[in-house]
Amino acid sequence: MKTIERSNERILSSDIFEGERTYRKRLGEGTYEEPARKVPLYHRCDVLVVGGGPAGTAAAIAAARQGADVTLLERYNHLGGLSTGGLVIWIDRMSDWGGVPTIRGFAEDLFHRLPKDAVAGPPRGEWGSQDPTRSAYWAQRTAAYHGVVTWSPTVDPERLKLLSQDMVLEHGVRLVFHSWGSLPIVEDGAVRGMVFESKEGRMAIRAQVVIDCTGDGDVFARAGTAFESDIEANDVHHCMNTSWMFGGVDMTRWIEFKAGQPEQFSEFMRSGRQAIGLFERPFVSWRNDVALFMGPRQSGYSALNVDDLTEVEVRSHRLMAKHLDFFKAHAPGFENAFIMTSAPQIGVRHSRRLVGVGKMLRSQWASGLALPDEVGITPAVSPKFPNISIPYGALVPQQLDGLLAAGRHLSCDANSHGFMREIPQCWVTGQAAGTAAALAVSQGVEPRAVNIASLQQALLKQNVNLRAAGTQAVATPFVAQTA
């Protein structure tokens, strides 16, 4: 295990584990020349969204709301990406350190429609509370940090899958599951569609604007535009894991043990590390009888290497079984635990980041000022910083036309990526990209030439939290937008 020391520059770092590689050496060498062929055209549309994770789902719905003909291409059988298939059901902070709702728009639409029994988290009246008793209570339930209660709920991933699907279809989006975007169609320096693979073979979709929501920048990287990947291999934001959930537990008993018997808990964790090596503690979920394990986090692997991805999956599933045996034998509340499910999607935190016409920078955190092309606001990483402006330029490639990039691969430095990769921020950038793509089509311009004032007005109509340039955030009322 390596420990990365905390500092103002690496404020989100933590202890992570390294793992040796155990897979066999590749025996491939040379090349195979693929014969030229004509690819059937599957569909034509205004806006094509590649990837149906948090950013892609928000982008598709936002573009459709602006009147665009939208297609959403997704390689799995569900929407939501890591927030559903990755079991990242702990949705990080959506309120700021004063308790003001900051991640709004599409996020509010979702939570307005999710069933009450599918969401667990602090009530609205407690957001921003610094009461020691309430803060201590919610800190054990992933919803209080630095002594402040925040809106950081956990959700039922199956309900979120269903709702995301319903909202996409309600807005007239063409939804294409089980299809993997493989090669962007680039013509005269602009992306005008995507070749994809499915059980039907290779086909193509033509579009006026393509939005890369793959999370790894697969579209913009394969289209030849510039990207960055300058993050330390041992940093917590570069590690990977496959999450899982145990059922049949009693998380109230577990929390009483963890919080009420700190010495015994420390010994339990020490024993677990000694017995298993890569050892992880559980988190709460939306139900008391379901425990979430978002690790162990494995570093030193690349999300762009198929052997590394395979290795992390193999190790994670073996660790899941070892955790079950250890927790059933030694953890209060886990005596009757069973493996409920493991995530069908691997938990990738970082691979590529776009080089955009704008960029989110660590040096901007302290000011908290709204940038002229602000398309969203994110809560800061700690109370010492004000809310942070998200610029439209961070979604626009420096050189390539016909393309926007939303989600964790937006243009930012390594520090800012630590929070911009989270689910709520992906909803924000996806909504901005979808709205901008539709405006580009209706205005007959490239995405980089979209009128910023028109874009901001359209986002405000969708209840996105925005400010006038040069100002700081103020409290705004909660208004949920329905289909």
C-alpha cells in the first residue's frame, strides 16, 4: 500500500493499493490488413450522443428538449453508466457548503421523479447544517464532510436505470442499446457521425453534431484531436475497481460498531488487511439491508488496456468472495450477508481529458467568479473554497468541429478532474453539451460558434444554476422540471 499525502494541491488524495499483474504475456505480433468495405447506414439525425452514462443521458434529453432529432448510442443494456451499472449509487455533493442546491437542472428532474423508497439521504432542512450531532450521524452515511451536512444521497440503481430510460424515450430520443461506437466519421476537420459495432455487424450513423460521452474520450481520441492524461498512476483518481453489493446485512448494527467501538473497528480493519491484503470497508446504500463496497481500489492499471481491465475485473471478483467470508465471520451486522450483485461496469476514474478551447484549472478555485461562458456550477472540494464555474469552452475541442465532449473527460487539469468526474458534475456538463449541440444545429453553426447568451438562456429555462459573469452564486428556489 502507498499513502499519498494530502495537500492543497492534492486535496482529494487518499490511501490506495497497488497490485501486481498476473495475466499472461500477449503473443500477438505484426498486423492484419482489413479489406475495404462499404458500411451500411443505420440512421441520420441532428445530434448523436455516444455513451449513455450520466453525461450522455442528460445530453440526449437536453438536446431533444431543444427540438433536435437525437440518437443515443449505448454499449450496455441500460443507461446511467457508473451511477447504475458501475454501482456508484452514492451520488456525491449536490449542495454547496452553505446548504444551497448547486447541482440543479437535470439532477433535480431525476430526483423529483425517483420513488421515495429509492433514495436515502438527509432531508432538505438539514443541508448545510453544522450541528455536531447531525453531522456525525450523516458522516456515517456518506452525507457529511468537514462537519457539514450535504445533499449526497444514495439511490436504487435499478430505479435510476428505468427512470433514465423512460425520460429518454419520453423525449423522443432514438435509443440504441448493445452498440459500441468504434470509429468517428471525420470529414473536412469535423466529426459527422460514428461507425458502431453490434450483433448486426458494422453500421454507421450520420449526424450534424456528435457528443462524446464515453467517459474515456474514445470519440475525440480516435478522431485525432489532442488530449491529456497527466495524472499520477498511484493517485486515487487514476485507480480502478469493480463495485459490489451484499444483501442480508444490518447497516445500523455495522455503523454502531464502526462509530461506537473505534478501537475494535481499527483492529477489525487491521485483521482484514492482514487476511486479505486489499481490504475495503462498506458504505450505506438506499436500504439498511444492502451494503455497498466501492473498492478495493487498484492502481497502476490503465483503463485503455484490455489486459489491465481484465486483470482488475478478475481480482475484484476474487476479493468480493474473500470479503464476504471475512465479514460474515467477523463483522457485526454481516452474519447473514450474501453476494447480491457485482457491477457489470468497471469503475474507471480517469483515462483521457480533452484539450479544449477552455479549461478548468486549480488556479481558478479561490476566486469563485462566474466565467463569461459559464454553463454550470460545481460545489468546491472543501469549505475553504467558493463554488466553481464550469465553462462551455471545457466541452469544445481546440481544433475539431462537429463535436462536444461531456462527462469526466472534459478539459480540466488533474486537480479539477478529481471532482469533475463525479456523477452530478457529469449531469451538468451533459445537459450543457446537449443544449449547445441542439442550438448549433438550429443556428446552422459549429458548436464552437454557438451564441453563449442563447445557450445560457436555454439552460436557465431548464433550471440549471447559472450566474452573471463576474458574480458569485446566490441561493435559488428548488423548481423541478417534468417531462
